[in-house]
Amino acid sequence: MMQHLLSTRDLSRSSAIALLDTAEDMAVLGARDNKKLPALRGKTIVNLFYEDSTRTRISFEVAQKRLSADVINFSAKGSSVSKGESLKDTILTLQELGVDGVVIRHPSSGAPQLLAERDWIDVPVVNAGDGTHEHPTQALLDAFTLRKNLNGSDARGRGLDGAHVVIVGDIFHSRVARSNVWLLDHLGARVTVVAPVTLIPRGAERWPVTIAHDLDAVLSSEVDAVMMLRVQNERMREAFFPNAHEYALGWGLTEERFDRLSSRTLIMHPGPMNRGLEICSAAADSSQSVILQQVANGVFVRMAVLYSIMTGTSEVPRD
Ligand code: CP
């Protein structure tokens, strides 16, 4: 059983499928009147967020409360981080306050690995997004959503063998793209990444993907899902494309492109969306869109991750 969840690159196919199957059990619980499990009663988990978040932070909190854990929400804004306190001293302080698990989002790639690998704290660490490196629970909830939509009630025990997923946009800055590339590959999917040359990172030629720049050419082939990525303006210190209009024309899911897509192609986005830039409202709000399903499934996947890591089992009691 895993001790931490730091990346999807290190996750085996069987571990990933076991987590997705446990998330299926959590979804069954989520449909009950009483959605809670006593599994983490008496355990305290801190959500240590050094970057803003809506979906990830709140869905981790919902997941922790459904597992009966006590929850501490820590935002760097408003904490002693603003007085210069280091990550090490912050975590040593939390250790003394008696936390049993840490969920961390940090702007520096590798911060969760530091917590897990140094002796600062000896509790499970879950990466909730580190810099441009990885966002493993996002990729797991994306895979869960894909598996459910592509395989229906027959999803358990299966990967995504043969599915074609197209990831479009700001690959350069995207930890969501990186986690998805590794996880989708482990699960047997075929991945195409599409972006302007400037938004493909150096080294991507060694990823298990096809790299393309012409979105219209890619969308004319058989595609099971199109995952549009947010343009991460806050991480751009230079111009990666001429302007928003030209970006939308070249790499946005515009109404014209959406109209040409097969009605079976799923529309995905990790959120938050820049409507009108990387995705039009007609696509985001369409019946093909699974964007809100992704949000709902985030709770089940995060419950599965915390449950598996903190109880050491993936078997979920039925009552
Ligand atoms: N997808 C995602 O990580 O969204 P938040 O930044 O709102 O958590």
C-alpha cells in the first residue's frame, strides 16, 4: 500500500486501478442519505495551501469530513508565512500540533517530495498540485470520469485501453497535463497534446504522447475526449502567444470547432475556466461536457486516496 501520493508517474497501473475502484465504492456511499464513514475518526488532516484553490481544497475538505477526520485548513495568506516562516518550520509546528496527514499545494515543484522525503514530519503526504510538476488527484479524477463515461457500469477493474484523449493548450505550465500524461499512459490510453510551439515544454518529446500544433487536424480524427487546459497567465512572465484573440483562434475550443466535433466526444476542463479564451460557453455548458462531473468525482477520488493511504486498505465496508 502507498505511503504518500506525490505523482502519477510513480503509480503502477494496478495501484491506479485499485484507487479508481475504491473511488467507485466512495461514489456508492455518496449516493446514500448518510454519506459518512467512520474510517478516519480521531485523525487530524491539515490542508496546507500556499496557492489559491476552489475545487481541490474544498473537495479535499468534503472528502476528509465524509471520512470523519478532523480538518485544519491552512492558507499561506494570513499565516506566519507572511512573516518569513519557512516550509520546514511550518511543518515542524504542525507536527507538534498533532497532525496525522498533510495535503499540500505549493508553487514550487517538488515541495511535497521534500515533506515526504525529509525527516521533518512522519505522516502521509498528498500532493494537491506543486508548481508545474504534478497534480495527481486531478489526473485520477479525470481518469475516473473518463472510465465511467466510456465504460459505463462496467468500469471496475478496467483501465482506459485504446481511448484517445487530446489535451489542448498551456501544456508548458500545466501540472494537470503532466499528471494526466503519465496516468493515461499507465491506463493504456493514447494521448495527443496540442499547443503552440511556445507552450510545449522542452523534454516533452520523451513523454508517451504525440505532439501536435494544428488543433483542427487533430480534432478531425476519432477522439474520445478533449481536455482543454487553462491558460495560466499568473505563471507567464513573457509572451507565449501574440494575444488572447489569436490564441482562441488557434487553440481554443470555439463554437465552430465544437460544432464539428462528434457528439460522442467528451469535453473536459480541470477548472477554473477562462470562458471565451480556451473554451466557449456552448462547449462548456453542453450535454457533452463532463466538467461538473469532474468536480463531483473529485470528492470520491480524494476519499479513496486518503482512505487507502491512511487505513492501509482499499476494502471499503458496505455499512
Ligand atoms: N483543478 C484545480 O486544481 O482547481 P482549483 O485550482 O480550483 O483547485
